Amino acid sequence: MKNRLFLILATMTFGFGHSQSTIDKVLSEIAKNNKTIQANTQYWNAQKVQYKTGNSLYNPTVEYDYLKGSPANAGNQTDIIVTQSFDFPTVYGKKNELAKQLSTQADLQLKSANQELLLEAKKICIELVYRNKLQVPLTKRKEATEKWLTNFKKKLDNGDGTILDVNKAEIQLLEIKKQFQDNASEIVKLNEKLTSLNGGTSINLVDVVYFDVPAISNFEILEKEIEAQDYIRKTLEQEKVIAQKQIDVSKALALPKMELGYHYQGILGQTYNGIHTGISLPLWESKNTVKLQKAKMTFAESALTDHTNDHYYEIKQLYGRYESLKSILTDYEKINQSVEPIKLLDKALAAGQISVLEYFVELNYYNTTYNSYLEIEKEYYDVVATLLKYKL
């Protein structure tokens, strides 16, 4: 068993220093062509414009009154009033500060949404590379089994073989063909997903290499780097800032509103004109608004605390899995022999040293182990992509 495992592992040459793949190019194209990214950009740009509205003066009002006197000799009265209402002067400065913070939050939310979408695309690319890599040995297995099946049929026709050997080869080929076709179907589906993410512009990723993995810092340093660039965390921090600014605006709006204007009055052949002023008494309109904004501030603080805690342990679990997978792949990398177990099996079968049943048992053992390696490798790059999401 140990000898078998050594032969299996010896055929696998694994390196972490692959040449640059096209995954980054694919992500660059998706960033330009993705309809969701384009829609999000337009939406948040519109929101930023909206945040700037509503901080101008109220529309001026013009009032005209024409009053007929009674009895007839009482004369008529004309009143014209032009007024401009406005909030307490400090309100406008507070609203401007709030609008700036809301615009900053819009940028963060846009970046966060785009980052999540690009990570989704990158994971699809990783799955595609895995499927492309798997298709290579599946193709070789199919071709080799077809060759053996033909050989066994010839032997059977010549009277040197048995129907049992032919049946074993046919069953083996049937299973390999199913795996081959299923994998080919998945490749088509994944490329279609990429095309969809690329706004309908076709993308066909045929790479069998992943991407260069940069030097990853130890957990403490990496965790700080991720947190420093975490747009969700920044958005929640911005929520606190916005909540404070909204408290400031609410307090300012609780101050009296004022109006200033011109008043003209004509009655009995006499005219009067002068300044019109007014002030509102803040008794009911702003009731509980400050309390509401303080409650929002408390909620924002709790949400930030929860996210920070959850995110820390999420990163810690990912990092632990990353180290485990890296260790496994490094062990495979150390075994870098040129032995080909399939060739050895082929020679042994051709020389009659092993039976057809033994051949396919050994072959399936090797194939299962190699498939497991490909899955581990894919998971490794998937974990790395998740850890390095903050760089997208």
C-alpha cells in the first residue's frame, strides 16, 4: 500500500509559482462590462446627487389680497406680501456635512458591492480552471480505456482473451465517459456564467493554471490588513458618523424657522409698505427626532461591534484552512519523481503480470487519489481568493 501511494504521489508535480493566468484579465473585463456594476454605479451616483438636494432655501411665496369694502364708500383694500422662509442658519452647514458623509458612504457601498461581485467571478474562474485541469486526465483515461477495450476485443476474436475482460473494460469506459461528459458540461455552464457576468460578451476561459499567490502575512498582520480595507466595516463605521451628523441636523432643525419679506398694503387711497418678518415656534414638529437619531446611533455601534467580532473569527477560520491546505500541497510538491504509475500498470498488464481486474482496481485507486488532489488544490485557491478579497 505504501509503495502504491508513493507511485501515485510521485507523478504529481505541484508548484505555487505558476505563470500569470488570465483570471486577472477576465476580472478586468467583467469590471468594465458587468451590467450590475454599471447599474450600481449609476444608482449610487444618483443617490449622491439626491443627498445634495434639499439643502437650498425654501421657495419664496407671493400673496395677493384684494378686499372690496362695504358699504360702497368704505373703499377697497389691497395687500401684497412676498416672503422667503428659511431654517435657522446653522442648519445649512449641518446638512452639508451630512450630505458629504452620505456621499462617502455611497462610495463605500458601491465598492463593497463591486468587490463581492468580482469575488464571485473569481471563484467561478477557479472552478473553471479546476474543471479544465480535470478534463486533461479524463481525456487520457478515456482514450487509454478505449485502446484497451479494442485490444481486449481483438484478443477475444483471436481466442486469446475472455469476455469478462471485455466487459470490465466496457464498464470502466462507460463510467469514464460519464465523468468526461459531466465535466465538459460543467465547463460549458461555468463559461456561460462568466459570459453573463461579462454583460453578455463571450468569455471562454481555457486556462489550466490558477493565479500567482502573493506572500501572505501571518494571521495577526493579515487580519489587520483585511480589516483596514473591509468596506463593510468602513460602511458600518460611516453609519456611526452619519448617525451623529443626523443628530446634529435634528438638533439644528429644532431651532426656530424664520421668514423675511416685503409687505404692501393699500387702503382708502393710502399705501403702506415695509418689512415682513416671522418666526416659527418649535413646539411639536421636531418632537422625538433627536431621540430617534440617537437610537440609530446605538444600533450602528452594535452592528459594527457584531461585524468586527464575526469577521475576526471568519478570517481566523479561513486562515487556518489556508495553512492546512498549503501544508498538504507542499507535501505533494516535495515528492517530485518522474515515475508514471499508469505506464507501469500498462506494462504490467501487457506482460500478464496482473489481471485486468487488478489493473482497473489499481487504476481507479490512482485516479481517485489524483482527483482528490485536484479538489484540494481548487479549495486552496478558493480560500486564498476569499482571504485576498480586500485586494479586488
